[in-house]
Amino acid sequence: MADSFFFRARRGLSPELEAARVRIEQLARDYGLDFYETIFEVCDYDEINMLASYGGFPTRYPHWRWGMEYLRMEKGYEYGLQKIYEMVINTDPSYAYLLDNNMMVDQKLVMAHVFGHVDFFKNNTWFQHTNRKMLDQMANHAVRVRKHVDRHGQDTVEEWIDTCLSLENLIDPHSPHIMRTRSRSASELEDIELHDGVHKLPARDYMDKFINPPEFLDAQRKKRSEERQALAHFPEEPTRDVLEFILQYAQLPKWKKDILSIVRDEAYYFAPQAQTKIMNEGWATYWHTTMMTRDILTAAEVIDYADHHSGTVATQPGQLNPYKLGVELYRHIERRWNRGQFGKDWLDCEDSTVRRGWDTGAMLGRQKIFEVRATHNDVTFVDEFVTEDFVREQGMFTWEVNKSTGEYVISSRDFKAVKRKLLFMLTNHGQPRLYVVDGNHDNAGGLLVEHRYEGVDIQLQWAERTLQNLARAWGRPVALRTAIEKKGVLLKHDGVDFTQEKLG
């Protein structure tokens, strides 16, 4: 299906759409956006649902997950529950897809939105290590998996892919930017292995007890012992990239390692998009609203644009809309820096009347949002720029479920509570952070994983399934050290049975 679809979907733009594309691209460059070559293709709703089910790519490795996602999108479109207006992938050149039955005003909105996305992909630091040739890499992954299917059978390979996909979030999304582990040179490791004793300083026999006193030799022996123990215990430091640890040390057949490496590579490719969802969508929304309202819209298109754009930034009860939060925060930053509301004098001012009227005429807002776009991710974006004024202006609050009525109620409008809730939602997307702390647990080759407890209990049902699949991947029992109701527990799974025990 994927190969035939790839060629069927590639349709160029009509003369009218091409003229709009040329104009909007030039407008985007005039505003200072810097993006890769962007190729637009037109698809019908069936084709765009196929692309969306594959994560925006025209081909992926065979798995039931894609078909399930396609059916979900198809039903959502048929029942009027959802409609995909645009889709763009982070490659060089970038590919974007337009739905063929959209109104012309929608097509122009989508093009302006897409150029904002591609500018973000190219210039945001969190995307600098992503594979810009992922279109080819995805096709290569598909070929490799199909070869394994031909050799080992569809059911066997698909079952292993299920296991790998259930663990795909156990990576370290910051590792491309940070060197977390210290490496030892080969000669250093060899020296530690070959010398069970200690090195003496050269000296003649009659001077040896002075040059190499007993306390010096004892210190050398202790140092050697600690180095040998460090080598025997792995990893030397907790490692967050659980998948990499499994690839390095688990006794897996080559074909299973190959598939696990494919899942891990794709997880790292998509990780920056998850880390910058609010910023990315907010940036694209900022630019489509700017270009549409200032340069593109005709009088006949204003009502349709307002209707469709309002649907994009509408916020449903109990949900966070990244388009809305992102664009409003960029506008807030732009207003502040245009009016000089930054720096020591601004921070030291406690007079609310003075603060409301503060305007130095700095006009640095546009420069500032380009700077923010280049350096931040969602967590730092919210942490640095969501202010008490912003929370009040946007009417933000936290909510909870009333246990007696089952209804959603406002729990707090306090700035600190709102910001804390936002940051918790964005930090690892609310998922538990797991670290491998011992690859030889109980001296029996088991895997010990630690959950960095952050005030919210781990869900036992999910923990059981995750540990079961970790045990299958590791090939031996797996244990998870965590906390439930603030009390330490050790969850264990040997691939068949799940147990838990209290920690002292």
C-alpha cells in the first residue's frame, strides 16, 4: 500500500495555488523567516489521512499501528469530528500537504502556517541534531523490516515491534545536546584489567621503603579496588536512555536489535517536535495571522478566515491548546519588549500603576521573539515567559474533579499554581522518568530501573505492562524502584509474574 500510495499522492499545485505560494513565500522572506525549500503537494482526504497515519511520511515499516491510526482518522473525518488542514515534515527539502477540497482562503492560511513551521524546524536549536534526510531513512527502515518479515514471519516480527513501540519513550531526549557519560580510554581500561597489584615508583632496594611507604601502597591498592568495582558495576552512572542500554548489553538476535534501533532512531527524530509543540505551533500561528491579516486576505475572505482561525485557537474545557498558548505568549513577549518591560528597572518596579503604563519605546519585540524561537523549548519557554500578568490576562486556572459530584471545578487561579501545573505537564509530557541504575541486579544479570519520583504516583497497570516488555527485551527479570503514596516500593517482573515489595 505504501509504495503505490507514494506515487499516487504526489500532485503539483494548480496555477492559482502556485501563484499564491510564490507570493506567500516572498512575504515570509520579507518578514525575516528563513526556511528550507518547501514543496507543496495536493492530496484528497483519503491520501492525507494515510500520510497522517504514517506521521507525515509517505512510507513506513509494516505494522498494524498505521492501519489503526488511519481508520481512526477516516472515521473522525466522516463523522465531522476532525479535519486535517495541513501537514508538514521536518526534512530538507520540507514537504507539505494541502487538502484538495479546502477553500482558497484555507490554502493560503496553510501555506503561511507551513512557512512558519519550516523556519522553526531550520532555526530552533532543539532540531539541530535531527536527520534532515528522514524521508529516505524511513523508506530504508521499511525495507529492513520487510526483510526481517520475509525471514522470520509477519506475526513474529510484529509482536517484537509491539514490544519495542511500548518502550519507545524510554530515551533521553536531551542526550543529543549533552554529554552525560565519561568515557575511559582503551589503554586505561587495559591497564586496570592487567594489573591486579599496584605500581611502585622506581627506587633502589635500600630506598624502596622510603620511596614507596606502606601507606602509599595501601592507597594504590584501594584505588585499584575501586576502579575494578566501578568496571564490574554498570552503568557507572544512571542512564536515562534505556533503549540504548538494552541495545548495548541485552543478548538479542541481530534482527531484534535492528528493529529496536529503528524504533529508537525514529523516537529521537520525533522527540524535538514533542519538546517544542507549543512553541512550534504558536510560531506558525503567529506568522499565518500576521501575513493573512496584513497582506493576504481579500475583503471577501475575512469572515471565512475569522471563522476557521477561531476554530484553530479555540480551547476546549480541560484541555491545553498549543496553538492558543503559543501564539498568545509570543504576542505577550513582543508587547513587553516593544514597551521595554524587561531588565532590572522593570523587575524592581512594584507600583502596579507604573507597570501598567510602562513604555520606553524600545521596540525590540520582533527581535526578541526571533531570539526566543531559536533557543528555547516548551519547558524553558513557559518557565521564563509565563508571568503573573500573562496568567491574569489569559484567565488561566488549574482544575480538579470534585469527588462528590464528579464535575470539573476550578481549584486555583494562583499564578504559581498555574505555572507549576503547566511545567509539570510539559516536563517529559507528564510521563515518569526512568533511569537504568544496575545491569546486574541481585548479581543475577537482572535490570534495575529507577523512577525519579516527582510527586505523582506511577500507574501500576502501566508499570506492569512496561516491566513485562522490558523483561522480554532484556531477557532476564526487571525491577523498578519507585514510590507509591510517598513510600518506597520495588516492582518486579520476570516476563511472566508481576510482584511488588516494600522498601525500608
